[in-house]
Amino acid sequence: MTARAWSRVAFIVFMAIVIQLGVLDGLSVHGAHADVFVLLAVVAGLAAGPQQGAVIAFVVGLGADLFVLTPFGLSSLCFTLAAFAFGMLATVPGGRAPNSYRLIAAVAGGVVETLLFAALGALIGQPSLPHHQLLAVVAVVAAGNAILAIPAFGAMNWALRAGAPAHDLAGVSGGSALR
């Protein structure tokens, strides 16, 4: 990735912090709120591929870790694993992934990352949520991902296309090489 692309990713992470703290944290359903950082990690894996998406998700996780009361790096670990896994799923041959696949992957990614975060937190001795509260968190994060998935993909594609040569754009966000 170019320095321009990294600066755009940094801008997206900054905007995610503003949106999360300024809007989403105030919208609570059964004590849970949507998490834009979780969405950005999945989007990074799908848009940039498994390796580059995992690096971007790690950076997103570091930004998220600044605002949660869990061990520093737990979000980064979960985001990196999920971005790599969903990036691997998105590298199936056949060209551009349709928006429906991206939407389903964003919702599934919200569920997987939230459960992974809870499981790893419990493994290292963090206080865990009651099962009914965990289900509410999973449902709200998945719903938030469904609502914000398409704009998040647009933002990540905008960041990844910064300074990319024309022949490299076929690989960004599943573009077709048959142009």
C-alpha cells in the first residue's frame, strides 16, 4: 500500500472513532451498541485480501483498544484473525463479490468477532457477560454491521484505491480482470 492509501486508512479509523464515540455509543439497545470497529476489520479483509486486510484490521484494533477497558491488544488480535479469515473467504475465483455477499459477510463477521472477543476475554480471565446479554450484543453488532456495511465498503475501497496503478485496481475489492 502507498503512503497515500495509509493516510486514507488512518482518516477512516479517525472517522470511525468519531462515529463510534459520538453516535453509536449513545444508541443502546438492551445495553448493547453497534461497533463500527468490528465492521471495519471485516471490510478490510474483504476489500484488501487476507494479508493486507489483517494488517489494516490490526491498526483498526489498536484504535479500538484505546477506548475499551480490556487488555490492550485483545481487539487487535480478534480483528486480525477475523479479517484474515474473511479475506480468505473472499478470494474465491469468479471476480467481483456482489453486495449481497458483502452484506452477509459483514453480518457474519460481526457475530464471529463478537463471540471470539468474548471467548478470548473469558480465556484470559476477563469478566464475562451473562448469556442473554452476550446474545443482545451479538444481535446489535450484527444489525449495526448490516446497516453500515455498504458505506464502510465504499470508504475502504476509496482508501485502498489511493495511488494504486490502474492494473492493480482489478484486485482491489474484487474487481474483474476482464475489463
